[in-house]
Amino acid sequence: MISATLRSPGIRRLGIRSLGIRSLGLAIAAAMLLHVNFASAEDAKVENTNVETAKVEDTKVMIDNFTFEPAQLTVKVGTTVTWTNRDDIPHTIVSAGKFRSKTMDTDGTFSFTFTTAGEYKYFCSLHPHMTGTVKVE
Amino acid sequence: MSHHDHHDDENPGVSRRRVLECMTWAGTGVLWTVTGGVPRSLGLVDSAAAAEPAGMTFLQISDSHVGFDKPANPNALGTLEEAINKVKAIPTKPSFMIHTGDITHLSKAAEFDNAERIISQAKLDVHYVPGEHDFIDEEVKLYKERYGKGTKGAGWYSFDAGGVHFVGLVNVVDLKAGGLGNLGNEQLEWLEDDLKGKSKSTPVVLFAHIPLWTVYPQWGWGTEDGARALEYVKGFGSVTVLNGHIHQVMQKVEGNVTFHTARSTAFPQPVPGTAPSPGPMKVEDAKLRGLLGVATINFKQNNQPLAIIDTPLQG
């Protein structure tokens, strides 16, 4: 359980800033630091988390010209997808009953970690002709 | 200035709809008069505005996007102020003003406050309907706190002025994935009921943010269930539909219904299909004010013509 709690916030913060290599390094460093601090009976699970973090690649979706790119995405369970709005108009990411971003102004981001397999259709609640799908395997 | 007529592309050769679409794009505004369903341009805005208007006159402003500061217009509050100064300079005081939504860009309290500070300088009653940009605060309450008094549902209402029945509709909430603007069943039932018992000779004005007619579905410019609203006004002799959202003047006449969209006071958007997206259009600084503006609508009682004058901030 601790393993999931540790990993998730790190990735989330990472997504909110940017997915640059430097941030990634920092996030991993932070995770390792936590690992050291909290090392105890949960040790084995924490180890697993680090392996998983390295294995599942996080993915970006860009919003340009009122379009999600890529609009169709297939990812592995555990992947964090980060959307970045590069338009001069705000957008949202809404998957009915699953997740809902705040309004993202220009350069705003939203990240969601997909922990369950399935097909997630989403759209922009302000411009509903903008639609996309994340398939989680 | 350029304007062109074209027929409904989806139904080439179909005369059923008797569609005549005119678009005033850049430059000076045009006075439109509608006789027998065919709009006719009477002249340039300056000479039109100089003529003494008879009957009731009201104004439409739209899409102020207060808070917008991107390259297409780094000072949307400033151009709103210019628009209000134009309004103040109109020689015959209009009866009131309608604002067809997107007062703010991000629904921030300060944006609403700044908009109110400027718009109130016109010293006119203002009847608002919300745009999607006015409903994006976390609790979705700032618009309703300010403009929702006496309205139903998400903010719809009607009122009478100068013998005309005005209906403000909300088509920016509960939008469905892949769809267009949305009125919803509750509002449509209310509208049907609201129009019941009105004499068919009463001129009706419907106003809402997103066009009630399908302008360009690829960009979401239309209202999913707008046709149902138009069904309820079918028997009325004179119906005018005023919208915003698309940041450019477009006009269409279909039978007894005149459709009109207003310019934004903040930034222009591209003509449908001429750009990769409907996003803000960056134009040369010198051209911006020719693409922003306000509209004056004049009802002449006991007379057919209806005149809509679109005035850019700078001709």
C-alpha cells in the first residue's frame, strides 16, 4: 500500500510541472529519499515500486488547435498521462464518471494515473467536439 | 469590407430552406433591412447611424473575455472600454443592452468585477446570458451570484420591452462529448410554456451565447437541440436570434427568422474552415479594431423592416 502512495504523488507533481528529464531525475531522487526514510517492513514493496516506475513510461498528450494529439492512445496499467494545453483558450479533460480536470489555461497541465484496464473516452467540457480515448491494457 | 452570399453547402440546390447567408467580415459595418425575407444592405454604418432611428433601439455586445491577455489582444479590458465609449457616444440613448456571454475569460471574480466596472459606465440596463467562459470557476457560482437573480435553471429568463418579447437562453452547460451547444429538456419545456399564450404578432427575440443555428459543427458552432427552440417560434411573424461565441458577424434569414451573430469586443476568430482551429486570430494591430465591435438593433413598430447595425470599434 505504501508503495502506491509513495509513487503516485511523485509522478503527479512531476506531471504538473513538466516531463523534462531533469524533473524526472528529481522525482526519482525524491522517491528514493522517501524510500530511505520509510524503509522498514514495507521495504520489499517499495523496491517493487521503483522497478515499476522505470518500466511504465509516462505519456504526454498535447492540446493544439482544439485537438488532442494523439487523440487515441494505448498505455499500460499504471501509466500516468499528462495533458498540456498549448492553445490560447482554456480547455478541460473530462471522462464521465472517471476523472475531471480543472480548467487549464494556456500551458496548464492535468495528469491522471490509469490504475485499471479499460477504455477511457474523454472530451473537453467547454468544446465538446474535442474528444479522445485512452485505452489501458 | 467584403461580404458574400452562399447557399447551404450541406444541401446544394435545395430551395426548401431559402437560405441566404451574408457575412460582413472586415471593415465598416452595414445596415441591414429585412423585407420579404431577403436582407438588403442599405449603406455604410456612418450614414445609417446618422439617420434618426424610429422605434425601439437596443444594443448587443458580446464576448468581452475580460482577463484575456494573449497576443491576439493583450488588453481585452481596454477594447471593452472602447466599445462602451462607442455606446456612450450614440446620440439616441438605446433602451437597454444585451450581453451574449463570455463576459470573462476564466470566470475569475476580478474579471467579473472589471467587466462590471466598465460595462456599467454605459448607464444602461444590461441583460446577460452566460458563455462557457463564465462558468469555469471551481464552484460555478460567480456568474449566478451576479446575474442569476430572477432567472430559472442555469440562468434563462424572458422579459418584454417595447412590445417585443425577449428570451435569454443558456446553451453552454451540460455539453455532451462530441456534441454542440445544449439547451436541455427542462429549458426547452420552459420556453414552450413561456411562448404559449403570446400573440403570434408579437416580435420575438431569442438570445444565447452559442449560435442556435448550425454554423460550423466541425468547430462546435451550433446548438444540438436548437431546432426544437426554433420549432416553438415557428408561428410568430417576426423572430430574431442573436448570438455570440464565434467572434464575427454572420447573418442568415430563414423564413420568418433572422439569425445574427455579433463581433467580440476582445479578439476575432477565423471564418469557418479558413484556419486549423477556431482559436483567437492574431491580426495586424492596425486591423484589430476593425474586427471588434458592437451591434445596434432597431425595431420599427407597425413596419416590416428590422435593422441591425454592426459597428466596429474602428472602421
